[in-house]
Amino acid sequence: MIRGALIREFEAVFGKDAVFAAEADRLTYAYDAAPLEQVMPGLVVRPTSGEALAAAVRLCGENGIPLTVRGAGTNLSGGTVPLPGGVVVVTNGLNRILELNEEDLYAVVEPGVVTAKFAAAVQARGLFYPPDPGSQAVSTLGGNVAENAGGLRGLKYGVTRDYVMGLEFFDARGETIKTGSRTVKCATGYNLAGLLVGSEGTLGVFHRITLKLIPLPAAQQAMMAVFDRPEAASETVAAIIAARIVPATLEFMDQFTIRAVEEYSRAGLPVEAAALLLIEVDGHPAQVAEDASRVEELCRRHGAASLRVARGAAERNKVWEARRSALSALAKLKPTLVLEDATVPRSRIPDMVRAIDEIAREFRLAIGTFGHAGDGNLHPTILTDKRDREEWARVERAIAAIFDRALALGGTLSGEHGTGIAKACFLDRETTAATILYSQRIKKALDPGNILNPGKIIPAPA
């Protein structure tokens, strides 16, 4: 319980309008996008300066209060679910693009900048910031870095960590730590930025982020391949990669997802298709033409019933917006949605698609599958009602089965959603006991009071 005297200390730093102690206000921050139980924080604060952000960390440290940093709360593994009675620091008031350098191709931002707004500001300068998580319309860059967010373009362009050049963050005592630089090369000191990316707020609190930018591709070509069998679609993915073609995006949708998306978006998707591949190649116009032709040939050779090439930017954007709406479309069908992201080597996509179908039948569950098939990152999405205890027990067994099949195929528990609370208990299935102990030692050394988002990523020491 955070008492009145401490609340007044926070108010002295932030101002009364930026400190939320009423139960109704705190309830908003008791959960995130993961289907986990609500946990009521003791206080919510909204800093609008680096000084206030550092003061929040210091106050929590001095008083032994758990601190959870939250951007938009769109993460899907419980990374921003607070501890009971802890402090939630909301960063959407730190939302400035501090520098956008066109000569040296980088930007410096505060953590509360919305991803899509940043990408649009960069594109207006003729530059490109590729990471594009599905929640980009509301997610923030600080959250993207904390979760190492991916997106549709991960196949060709990589994920958030590939664009973080440097960080300025606060440690558990509120001291300023700087790592990385604005230069293309930097070999100074430990790679602390590499450690902090994906750390989910457990090792530091971001203040400023330096991000790499690249030139916009000169041309794009998008297409939709329609298949009568999901196996044919997944085998086509493997064939495209084996042919050493690297599309900007290579997305898979099964029939269940296609129908949900079409009902939601009215984008003109073929609802009778067993599966779709949505593919885009980009780059120099001549290279785009060659890659598009080779992709079309591979799709037809592997059983595509039809192939539709987007005519113009409007049609291209309509299809991609429909794909981005998959999660929202599926969420309308049942009270509870569980979106997983177990990831496998790209050549094992056909095996993973079959495994998900088998698991859906075994546990008698509705599972819609879509995702970034080009980089092995599928999103089996379980539709259920958590209030149905018997069905929820089957859901939990199905999740464990999905993880086990992915790991057996040489994959990983998470491609882009992070570990958070939801997957911490599965960590020992993928890694060794010594690895977990090593991580626990790092956490204890950097956060001896265990105030920075406790309980996330790694299990607590015995």
C-alpha cells in the first residue's frame, strides 16, 4: 500500500494532475493485451520530462516499491502487468522526436513516440524505418525496444534490435546510463544496448533511443496467392526461401482467419480459399520485376489456384491493412483470444502448420493461424472463453503442446512477443538451468532491490 506521504512526494515531482491514486484510474493499468489476471497497482504516474522519469525510479528504489514502465500496453505476454501495490510509470507523455538526421540516417526519440507516427515522419523525409509491429498504430517505440518487436517486414529488414544504435536509460538507482552512439560503428565498452533490447523493463528505464534509418525502397510489388490446400501454401513459403529470394513480406493466412478478416474489413479476400500468401518484393525496379516474376512462377509451380497482383498503391494498401486487422477480426469472435508466436526455422513452416492443425483437433479448439511465414513466425490464435474452466484447461494444454512442437522443430518460444509472465514458466524447456541462473545473476547485480518490473522473463530464484 502506497501511503499518503509518499503520494505527496510523487505529486511534488510530477504535479497532482500526473499522479493517479484513485481506484478507477489505477484499474486502467491493471492489465495489458495478454489474457492474464488483473493486478491493481498502488499508484500510476505520468512523467513528461527525463528528470521526472529519473525521480520516479529513485523514489521507487528508496522505498522498495516495484516499478513497471508502460507505453501503450499492447504487449501480448504480460510484460506490463504490474505487481500488487507497485507503481506504473506511463511514458506516453515522453513523446517527442528529438532529432531526425537525414545526413547520417538516424533519429533520436523519447520512449512514448507512437510507432506509426514516427514511421510516417521518417517517410515524409524520404527515409524508412522498417519495424512494423501489428499494433504500430498505438504501440510506442519504448515498448517496441523493450519487447524487441518485429512485424511484417522482419523477413527482409529484421526487427527492432537491428535498428537500435544507442540508448540513454536510468538504472535501478535513477542514474543515467549511456550506451551506443550515432555512428555506424561503435565498439566502445560493453554492448549494453544489446542487453537492454528485449529486457522488458527489468534492467533499466528508457529515456532516449537512437534509431537507425535507411533509404526508402524505390519500388514495390505486392501480390496475393490463393491456395486450395494450406500445405501447398506453407510449402511455397519454403520454396521461395530456398530459391534465395527475400521478399519484404511473406505472410500466411488460413481459411478461418481469411473469413474473419473479410467479415471485419471487407477487403475482397477470397473466403473460399484454404490459405493465402500475401507477398511483397521491393528494391530497385529491375530487381523488383525479376523477383516478382520468380515468386509468381514458384507459387504456380507449388499449386496456387490463382494469383492477384496489386494494381497501384491503393489496392496494395487495402490488402495490407486487411492483414494487419487479423488480430482485431479474430478478437470479435470469442470473449478471450490467446495469440501465440512460437517460431520455427523457415524450412519447417509446413511441419508447424500441420502441427497446429493437429493440436486444434486434439484439444477441440478453434485456432486461426496467420503470421510472418517468411521468417518462421506463425501466430496460432486460440479463440475461447476463459470463464469456461474446462475449455480453458484444454487451452493451457494446447499452448504447451504448441511450444513443445515448435521447440522439437528447432524453434523458439517467442519470435516477437517477448517472455513476460506468460512464458517465463516455459523457459527451462528451451534453455538450460545454467542459462537461467546466469540471467538471474545479471538481474540481481543490476537491480539488487528487485524493483524493475519484477517477475518478468526469468523465474525468481528458488
